[in-house]
Amino acid sequence: MTSNEIHKIQTRCHWDVTHNGKFEYADSYVPYFWDLYLDGFSDRDDGTTLEFDVNDLDIELFPELAKKPVVALIETDSGFVIEVDAS
């Protein structure tokens, strides 16, 4: 992935979490993983919680994920997407 592509993804995700909407106040990587889910990708989906195994590309995009093996997301009844503790 080129540095321009990385910057584009990071910028969009930062915008998503700093403006009112589904991702407000979430960590910047949450919209990225939600987009993966919408594109049909998740490592585990129990019908409530989506889990994504963090890989090298994820860490390249979001270095703060380096010590996080799994990202787990839920969509609340209010429509917000939030991170929860992985099972």
C-alpha cells in the first residue's frame, strides 16, 4: 500500500470519528474495520460481535494496533459502532 493510500484511509477514518455520526468518539481504526465488515470480511461474527484479527496491514495503517491482537466491534441499539473487549 502506498503512503498516499495510507494517508487517505487515515484521513477518512479520523474525519468519521471526529464528527457526529455512527463512529463519533471511537478510535480511528473502528470505521476501517466496520468498512471491512460491510465488504464481507470479518474473522468471527457471532451475530452480535464482530472480531477481526489484526494483521500487518492493519498495523501499517494504525500503528496503535501493534499490541492488540484482535479488534471486536458491536453496533449498539442506538446505531453507534463501538469497540468492545474481545472474547
